[in-house]
Amino acid sequence: MNTKVFWQTTFSGLIATFVMTMVAFLQGGIGLPVIDVGYILKESFNAMHPTDPYTIFWGNAAYNIGGVLLGLIWVVGAGRYIPGNWLVQGIIYGVMITLVAGLVVSPLVSMAAGEPFGIFYMATWVPGLFIIAGLTMHIAYGIVLMYCLKIAGVEVIQKK
């Protein structure tokens, strides 16, 4: 990966993360849970301290870095295995992210924050709505990431 591809992918990941954040907040208007990942991460960071040294800035920084990392993971690895055009790839990648988030990431982060969500949000009051909310957010992320990468001319790195 050259420097240009790295920065184009980083910027694409930030844009996709921003769109995902807006979708997360706006979906409350249609009755889905609002999922504030930055806040959840901040609470997770602070759960192990007697005071709250981490502010929302650090939770959002970690969240945005995660969005960039997902973009880089697509370009250097996952993208070579997913067929289709950018729209189909975005939807598939969003579904994949949702599966990993519901099965691994959300249960671990929520347990660290002191309020476990359970696998696929089964310990929440409305697990089905949380799954739909997460799926909506992640598909938005995937579609926007793929579109940004397409516009930037970033190609998935193939095996040598």
C-alpha cells in the first residue's frame, strides 16, 4: 500500500464513520435505538477508574479510528473476497461488520463498561431493534466507504 492509497482510505473511512454516526442518531426518529458508540467507548474506558479521566473526545477518537481501521481492513484484506459492484460490496461488508459487532465487539465493550448487552444484544430490552439499528448503521458505513473508495480510485490490494 502506498501513501496515497493509505490517506485516501483513511479519509474514506472517516467519511463513512461520520455518515454511520449520523444514521445512528437519526434512526431514533423512526423508533430504533440511538447507538452512541463514542459514549459507549468512553464509559468502557472509564469503568476501570475511580474517577472519569476519559472524556467523550477519547470515546469518539477511538470510534473514528475504528472506522478508519475497518476501511484499511477492506482495502488490504477483506475486499478481495467479496464479489460484486461497490453497492453490493458495501451491503455485504456492512452485514459482516454487524455480525462481528453483535457477536464479539459489543458484548466485550459493554461488559467492560459495566452494562453487558449480551451476544446480539440479547440482554437489552429490545434485542431485535438493536440488531436492526446496528445493521442500518453498518450498511450505511459499508455503502459510503465503498462509494468513497470508488470515487478516490482506490483498488483492493490483491494477493501476490
